[in-house]
Amino acid sequence: VIIGAGFDISVGSLLALTAAMCIGLQQHMHWGFAILLVLIVGALVGMLNGFLAAKIHIPAIIATLGTMTIVRGLVYLYTGGYPLYIDSPGFAFIGQGYLGLIPFPVIILIIMVVFWQFILIRTRFGRYACALGGNKEAVRLSG
């Protein structure tokens, strides 16, 4: 939604939901599987936002406002309004660990920037998505 010239205001609530779900799920399964599951949940919510904006023609800011409200409600239902705590050392390493002198979150950031930069610049999909954000009609007319 963001590259397509829309506004996605649901990301903060979605972050809260996926973080809470991941912490809760890692109580019952390996934290790696928990991360995979919440990434899928995040992708599904993103697809819902895109569907509402692109196919149902709801303005992106309105669609994501509704999604934000629903997701925020789910967070409150899931957590009961109380903070959750991480008790898995492997899971905590992702946000607090170091590889040498470099914080692990910085390494993840660098990997993600390189990956998405490659996708957006070097692939047909990425160039189309960026062009679409500039002007939908111009992209349609240019093929």
C-alpha cells in the first residue's frame, strides 16, 4: 500500500499483534516457527489491506484505519491489556544480541535493506510497484 502511493496506518497495530502473538506462540513451539507464523499473519493482513484498496476501491487510508482498529482490538483481547515478557534466550537474541561488536538487529536491517533494494530495483515486479506509486494511469498507458 505504501509504495503504491497509499497510506498504511495499520502497521503499528499490526506490529503489536505480531509481537504479542510471537511471544505467546513461543511458549508452545520453537520460536523460529512462531516467527514464521506471525510473518504469515502480517502478510495476510497486508494482503487484506491491498485487496480493500485495489479491488474494493476503498481509499487506502480508510481501509487501513479499519484494519488498524480491528487489529488493535485483537491485541487487547490477546494480551488482556497486560505486558508480555520474552523468556526464550534465542528469541531475545534477535532483538538484543550482538555478533562481535555489531548489534544483531543492525545485521537484520542491512540484510533486509539489501534484499528489498534488489527486489525493487532489479525485478520487473519491483519496478512496476515503484512506477505504480508515481502515477497509475501513466503505468497503464506505458504497458
